[in-house]
Amino acid sequence: MSTITHTLVDSRTMLRRNLLHAKRYPSLTLIVAALPIVFLLLFVFVLGDTLGAGLGGGGGRGDYLKYVIPGILVMGIAGGAQGTAISVAMDKTEGIIARFRTMAISRAAVLTGHVLGSLIQTAIGIMVVVAVALAIGFRPSANPMEWLGAIGMLALITFALTWLSVAMGMWCKTVEGASNLPMPLMLLPFFGSGFAPTEGMPAGVRWFSENQPFTPMIETLRGLLTGTPIGNDWIYAIGWCLVIAAIGYAWALKSYSKDHTS
């Protein structure tokens, strides 16, 4: 059996293990959707009229719903990444990863199983969020190709943040640390164009908002789903995703090879 075949077989086994874990604990999947839905309802029905008026053009709650959906989706993906970091840290602190390390299992497969399992869990959670958004009035203008582009963008963002979260989970010495370290990922959409246009922000905050990774991702999703101009944002979005995924992958493999619990 070649090295690649061995890795694929081991990855499939690890994926099955993580899916069984998700099946036994469905609350882990529901959590991915719960927080974004709470924020969606809060921002649309409590703050939507006021924030929508700030968009210009006489916008109200309906316009703000269209505006805020991309930020909510990215925040949901970041929330899923936090759950992944916790899951990896639990495997590490309970000694399961140490046990895997002594077995003839591809080191990449153990981590890939977590990534693939988290991709599926996050996808289910995001579908629930989109369903709630449609139920409360979100009407995207995307054609089938734009929907495919949006789904691909969401998958790429999830892939990148999940590898980064796996690395965080492997690096942290405690589950508590792994639950706190990904928190900035959930806050970044607030410091970007996820919930309000960057034009009205103070100069320093605006510079940060327009140059942080999540803003081009959000603007690309917004353009694909609602028809706003995308420009070069899709290039920056893909670039950021590839860089984050590469850093997360290298960091995770290095941490897997080094036991920080000793």
C-alpha cells in the first residue's frame, strides 16, 4: 500500500470516528447554528431598522437583513472552528492522540479526520442558519453559478479556519485554553464589514477593517448572494484562505509531532 493510499484509508477511518462522535453528541452541531441564529434575530429584529437606515437609500430592516447575512455566516464558521479546537484539545488531554501517535497511523490522517468531520458539521450548521434567514425574509438574488461560487467560498473559509483551529487545539495544553484561543476569530467579523459599512468607522479602525482577512471574504459572499460589487475582493479572499490553511496545516502537524503535555 502506497503512502498516499495509507493516508487516505486512515483519514477515512478517522472521519468515521469523528462522525460517530458527532452523531452521539448532536448538540455540538446545533451549537454551530445556535449562536449565529441568535445574533441574526438580534441584529435584524432589534437593531435592523436603525442599522438599515445607516446603509443609505432609505434602507430598513429588510435591506439590513440582506447586508448582515454574509457576516453572520462567517461568524458561524468561526464558531464551528472553536468547537473543533475544543474537540482536538479533549482528544489530546484525554490521551487519545498520544495513543494514536504510538500506532501505525498516518499523522496527517488523525488531523484530517478532525478537519473533514468539522467541515460536515459546519456545513449542516450553516444550512440551518440559511434556512432561518430565508424564513425571516432573506431573498438572495444569486443565480445558480453565483450560488455555486458562494458555496465554494464558504467551504474554502471553513477549510482554512478549521485547519487553524485544529492547530490551536493541538497547541493548547488545556481544553479551557483551546476554547478561548479561537475567540478572536468570532470577533473579527464585527471589526470588518460584517455588521456595518467600513466607511463610517474612524480612520485607524477603518484601515484595520478593510485590511483584515474576513472583510474580503464577507464582501465576496455579499456580492455573490446579493449582487453588490466584488472587485478584487475574491482574489484577496482566496489568498487569505490559502495562507491561513497553510499556516494551520503546518502548525498542526508540528504540534502533533511534539507532545506539549509532557
